[in-house]
Amino acid sequence: MTDSITEQRLVGGPRPDLDLAQAEWQSSTQGVGGVEIAFVEGYIAMRNRRSPEIPALIFTPAEWRAFVLDAREGEFDLT
């Protein structure tokens, strides 16, 4: 049996039900791109600024750290 939200997600468990209605969305300091993030209840939410009605992706702190580190290393570069 899994105990934490992280463990539940690793085995395909439910995502946390976060209220993003009052989230303070932040974008890049350079204002480039269409991604916004918000820190809500210990999680990181990421959404498309141009289509905020589309559900946000929700990351645990460990998932977010892995994503950021991989992005810095060029893991997601398409060029």
C-alpha cells in the first residue's frame, strides 16, 4: 500500500486535487514563451499562458527539480 502522494503517482495513483482558482501564476522574467507556473500547496502547477482553460500539469517538488535539471542540460531541446 502506498502512503504518500508521490508514491501514489509513481504507481499510477490519482493526482492531487488542487484549487488553482487563486493561484499566483508567474511567467519567465524575459517574458518569452507561453508557460506559466504557480506554487500551490507544496506542488508546482504549469500551464499554457495562451490557453489557461486547459488543465495545468501538476508536479511534485522532486518531479519539478528533475524537469528543471533536465531542461538545463538540454534534454528537451528540439533543434
